[in-house]
Amino acid sequence: MQIQVTSNNIKHSQYRSKFFTEQLVIYHKDFVEQQKSLNKLREFHSVLKEQDEINLKKLSNIYIQFVSHQNEYNISEKSLKQTNEFLIKYTKVRSILGRMVVRRINLCQLLYKKLARFDEYIHQREQNIQIISKCIKSLRIQIRQNRDQNRKFIERKDKFQLQAHIDKMLDRAHEKQKLLTKQIFRQRFYKKHSC
């Protein structure tokens, strides 16, 4: 009976050993599979680590670029503010200059109107001067004609006046002669009567 129990125990132990061996083989296979997958995971992890390093470098480069772009953005924003301020100033200056240009245009238009009037005035004066010049020319011609006529008339008149002057001189001489003769006769007459 004890032998039977021992035999059963042995059988049971053998069975358990066999079962354990089978389980061990299964576990070994699983272990090998797990080892393979672990190796793959390690490879994948190393690849991921390399990619992480690459991505980290890229990220650091991107961050540096971001910081650089942010600085450029800040500089651009300041420049834009300054440009807006300059634009406001330039707009004010442009509006002032626009008003000044409009005033200058109005002044130029007034000056142009005055110049047009002055040109008309000058044109009228030139026409008047031309008319006066024509009148002066005609007057010179008339004066020359009158001088010629006067010269001829004076020549004739001189002859006539000379003759009249001679006649007057002769008449005066005759009158003086008469007066002298009267005075002489009176003196003689007074002398005769006084004697």
C-alpha cells in the first residue's frame, strides 16, 4: 500500500515534472519571444532616442529661430510704430503743404489774371503808342509842310515887310522932314516977329 502511494506520488511528481517542463518550455519560448520583442523595443527605443535627440536639436533650432523671429517681430513692431508716427507727421505736413500749394495755386491764378489784365493794358497802351506814333509822324509831316510853307511865306513876307519898312522909313523921314521944315519955318517966323 505504501508502495502504491509512493508510486502514485512518483507518477504524480513525474506528471508534475513533465507539466513543469512543458510549462518551462512554454515559458522559455515566451521568454525568447519577450527577449526578441524587448530587443526590438530597445532598438525602437534607441531609434526613438535618436529621433528625440534630432527632434530636440530641431526644436532647439526652432526655438532659436522663434526667439530670433520674436526679436525681429519686436523690432518690426517698434519700426511699424515709428513708421506710423512718421506717417501721421508726414500726413500732417502733407496736409499743410497741400493747403500751401492750394494757396500758391490761388495766388498764381490771381497773378495770372492780373498779368492777363496787365497784358491787355500793355496791348492797349501799345495800340495807343502806335496811334500816337502815327499821329506824331503825320504831325512831323505837317510841321515840315508848315515850315516849308512858313519859310516860303516868310520869304515873301520878308520882301513885303522890307518894302513896307522902307516905305515906313521913307514916310517917317518925310514926316521928320516936314516937322523940321515946320520947326525951321516957326523959328524963322519967331525971329522975324521978334526983330
